[in-house]
Amino acid sequence: MRIIQLIDTLEMGGAERMAVNISNALHQDGNEVLVIVSRKKGPLSKFLLERIPLINLDKTRFFDFRAFYQLYKETKDFNPEFIHAHGTSIYWAIILSWFFPSTKLIWHDHLGVNEEVIKNNPRKELKVLKRWIDGIIAVNPAIQDWWISFLNFNPGKIKYIRNFPFLSLSLSSKSGKSLDIVHVANFRQEKGHLTLLDSCKMLKSQQVEFKLRLIGQVLESEVYEKVLESIKINNLEDEVEVVGPVDNIASELEKAIIGLVCSDREGLPVSLLEYGLANLQVLSTRVGNCPEVLNNGEFGYLVEPASPDQLASMLIYMRDHQVEAKEKANKFHNHISSNYGAKQFLKEYYSFLKVVNPHTLIPASF
């Protein structure tokens, strides 16, 4: 098959990681893949396999006719069977599809869904634009249900397919009385950084020893400034390190014992799956698909979102119950390796492409 992966950037983020992971998995399985970024490449571009071509359109605004013409030309030359658009790249992808009616358009909807999201971003334009979308991949069941219930999208043309991680790690069993914690999330309002820092304040007041590393890109500067301010006001400089974006997330995960998801809302964070691959002990808020992935606490620990007291208490519990925490971590690692790998994703992905276009020829191994 010939497939274009279209995304705005390859900066550090969950949707961006998935675009890279999918491209690599498809390429390794013998498909021809072209990755097109509309705005800029970003650090994740270096993790694309060497033989995958990458085009940067350098788009500066929505009505950037030069960039769109390049997109049109690259698509015409590549002649794909599918255009797989991620996130907000769907808008240009829809316009592009008007010029290539025989090419099927797949949209990967990575947005977490809850009442606040729908209120702030009702996405009303999708009621009109959906007619040009041939199929939708949802990263959790809530997104799938929302499309069917509120936008009346054809249930047969939307499929929930789990995200999957793609890391190279040297695994070791990790435990310790001190709390070595990593939080991988871009600095955005819904990612729960301030809740996490409130819990850190509580830990310090109880004289609990811990180290926290905050890894992620600054997408909302106001949130980032509040994080720095909270660290300073609460005298957490010795306990909390703001690392920022990193190219090699595997090396950062290998330094930690506990991996956190503190979000107020989520789809399925790729970081949670990466924690599992890295054999970390996991603590997550009950958001999005996280409880399902952790089998409602069998593979990790769960607390309510925006609850710093629960977060702090559970971290102390994990420190004091290392046998239990390590057992959950080992189970989670095995679970992720077996059920969230590239092969499992491709099996469901190919099946879905066959529904969107029955004439699709998938690799013989599937």
C-alpha cells in the first residue's frame, strides 16, 4: 500500500509520536509511506526510519497557497491509496481530497472528549466536513461514541484502535524507598502540572523524600510560567526539575521508578504505554482510557483528577508497598507488550482500511 501520513508538526506530543510510530510500523511491514508535516519537522522527525521520506511544507497560515500547492504536487507524485491525517491537519486534508477523489481519507482523532472540551470547542464545522471523511480512527471509545451520538457518523466507518509505543529500552526491575518520579506531558492546562505540584508541596510538608522530573514541550506559556512560579513559591527547587522536551524519552524513563499521568482529561496518552514498556510503576488519574489500560488498578494505581491529596497519599502508599507496586509494574509491562504492540495495531488498522476500501490489498502476513 501507499499511504501518506499528514500532520502539522513532529514536535514532542502524543499525536506526533503516533504519526511516527505508525509510519515506522507500516514501513517495516513493507508499505510505502510518505510523511508530510505542514508547519515544521520538530525533534521527533529524527525517529523516523531512514528510508521514510519526510516533506516539510513550511506552512505559515491557513491560506498559504504555496504550501498547499506543494502538498498537492507531492500527493499527486506519490499517488497514495490513503491519506491518514492527524489532528488539525484534517482541514487541509479534506481540501486535498477534493483533488484526489479515488484516494480515501482517514482521520486520526486524538482529542480527549468531555463536557469541558465540547463546551470550549464544539467542533460544529465537523457536521459539514464529515461528508468528505471516509473513515475515522478514535484513540478511545469516548471519541468513537461522540462521533456516532453527536455527529451521526456512520458507525461502520469509525473504529477505536489503541495507540502503541515504540521504544528501545534496557529493562531492569526498579524499586526503592525514595520516590524517583517522571511526568511526561506537554505543558498544557489539562495535563495537571499544577495539581501535581500541589501534591509535591504536601509531600515536602510531610518530609517525604522524592525527586520529580517534568518532561514535555511548552505549548501554553501561561501554564509553564505558573509551574515555575509554584516551584519557587513552595521551595521545591531541590525536589522538582523542569527538564523540558527531550529527544530520547527512553533514556529518561530508565532513570525513574514511577511514571505519572496527572491529566484532567485524556484520550489515550502514549506516555502511559511507554511507562509500561519501561517497566515503571504507574500512577494515573481516572481519565480517558487510562483506567481500562490499567485494568482498573490491576496494573497500576488510580486517583481522581484534580485531587492533589489523593495523588500525594498514593505516592506514599506506593513507596511503602514496593512488593505490590513492582508486581503491578511487571504485569503492566507484560500487558502492554502483548496487547499494545505494533503488530496488534497493524492487524486492526489493516482490517479498518479494508472496510473503508474493500479493494485494499493488505500484506499477506495479515
